[in-house]
Amino acid sequence: MRRAARTDATQAEIVKALRKIGCAVEVIGKPVDLLVCGGSPKRTLLVEVKTDEGRKTQAQEEFEQRWPGELHFCKTPEAAIAAIVGKERLT
């Protein structure tokens, strides 16, 4: 149970930070956690939230291999903001 609580807290922090900078954020859950639109120019990307100890699941690895669009694995609000403003691709 403790791990799930950290995941929820991390996700809530990331969603709050992205919305604060003007992004539209939808929690979708599968195949990854978030659908995000924002930045300048506007971009749409997928974000999987991970805790510090979090690792990609086999299903996420497979999805990453076949997904042609932007997909980011983020552990912090700062990493998610960097992803949306295009400073780096975090995978």
C-alpha cells in the first residue's frame, strides 16, 4: 500500500504543476497515466508518472516501442514541465 500512496502523491503534484503552467491534463490511467496538452507551440504528449523507485512495466515497454508520438516517463513536477516545454525528452 505504501508504494501506491507515493505514486498518487507524485501524480497529484505533477498534474498540479502542469495545470499551473496552463496545460490541459487528463488522467487516463492506461496505457500511461496522463494525456497532456500545452507548451508553445501547443503539443500533445503522454506522461507516465513514476516514483523514484518506479520502473517501466513490460506493458509500458511494449507500448513505448510501438507508440510513434511523444511519451515521457517523469518522476518529478520539474521533469514533467521540462517535457512539455521541450527542454529534454525524458524516457
